[in-house]
Amino acid sequence: FSPSDVTVIFVLGGPGAGKGTQCARLVRDYGFTHLSAGDLLRAEQDRPGSQYGQLIRDCIKNGAIVPMEVTVALLENAMRDTLTSSNTKTGRFLIDGFPRKMDQAFKFEEVVCPAKMVLFYDCPEQEMEKRLLERGKTSGREDDNAESIRKRFRTFVETSMPVVDHYEREGKVVKVDSTPGPEKVYEETRKQLRRVFG
Ligand code: UP5
Ligand code: MG
């Protein structure tokens, strides 16, 4: 990948902060390609014959981070597929829920490209917990239960926030408070994007 061929925005935030919800709106209005690292991992977990199925399942249930080689390869493949199938050499990607550990950040920048900006959704744990427990009633996600949620929060604070801090020092972070309802958060997101991209 050459940075001139692709534009990458990392979308970060705690579990249940609303990354996926906001990405869907950005896709609708700006034509980004949305790649959720968690969704790619869940698809790989369920792919018959995958050698990583059990590993991914265990990590997700425990809120632990899957070894970066697996996730980076899935993202790279998905980006390549998008560029090939859309028959164009340029692509704009929202990479959702990644990188959530420093080693992933460095690896991705080495083999793919640096991100143009980082959209960081900031939300109190209490609100995120409420959302995830509510979603857990119907989502079927094996990590939407009180115990897994606690572990996900811990990993986020200890391992993923340092990534946000790293990009903050690079001046790439745009922070949006995602405590209000989805429409309000999206309004603020658009405002921030206009500020950055003009
Ligand atoms: N909701 C959304 N926005 C709302 C709002 N403003 N007001 C009220 N409700 C709102 O939203 C979550 C729920 O809240 C939904 O019901 C929604 O309607 C509601 P969503 O948009 O799905 O939030 P999101 O931030 O995407 O939450 P998600 O649960 O997907 O976050 P995680 O970061 O925990 O999950 P992800 O799929 O990214 O990762 C799962 C696991 O995969 C990780 O724990 C890890 O084990 C593994 N993983 C890796 O190992 N490596 C990676 O690189 C990535 C993931
Ligand atoms: Mg998500």
C-alpha cells in the first residue's frame, strides 16, 4: 500500500462507545469503506477451517487482544479486496476498533500506512456498560455479559488508552464526547471532520 493510494482514519473508543454506530453514518454520508477489526475477527473465528478460531474466541470472551499478526493480516486482506473489487486505486477507510495496542499501531503503519487522523469517542464506563448490557439481551455476542465487559474495560484502560495518548502526542486525535444520543454525537463528529478536512 502506498499512502497516496489510501486514506485511513482510525476510529477508537471504549467498548460500547458507539464506534460502529457512528461509522455506519459516516459510510452513508461520505462513502468511506468501514472495516471493523472486531467484525473481521468474529468472521474469521466462524470461518470453517480457520486455524485461529479457538484463539480468537478465547481472546474475545476475555476481552484480551488477539495477536496482532492475525488482525493486521485480516485488515490488509480486506483493504486489498476493497481496492481490487472497486476497481480503483484510491480508497478511504474507517478502521474501527484498531489499533488497540501499541505493537499493532507500529505494525500497521509499517506494512500499510500511517493514519491521517484518529477519531476518538469518549464515553464514561457507566454509560458504556449500560449500552452493552442492553445490547447483550439480543446481540448474541459472547462478550456482552457483565464479566467480559469488566475485562474489556480493563484492557481498554491499560492497553488501548496508551495508543490514543500516543496519537494525541502526534496531534492526530479528534475527540468527540459520545455520551449523548447517536444523532447528537454524529452532529459533533461532522463538525469536527469539517474542521479538519475543511
Ligand atoms: N449506542 C451506540 N451509540 C449510542 C449512543 N450515542 N447513545 C445510546 N446508545 C448508543 O454501540 C454499542 C451499543 O450502544 C449498541 O447497542 C448501540 O445501539 C448503542 P456500537 O456502535 O456497537 O459501539 P462500539 O463502540 O462499536 O462497541 P463494540 O462493542 O463493538 O466495541 P468493542 O471495542 O468492545 O468491540 P470490537 O468488536 O471492536 O472488539 C471486540 C473484541 O475483539 C475485543 O475485546 C478484542 O478481544 C478483539 N479485538 C482484538 O483482539 N484486536 C483488535 O484489533 C480488535 C478487536
Ligand atoms: Mg463495534
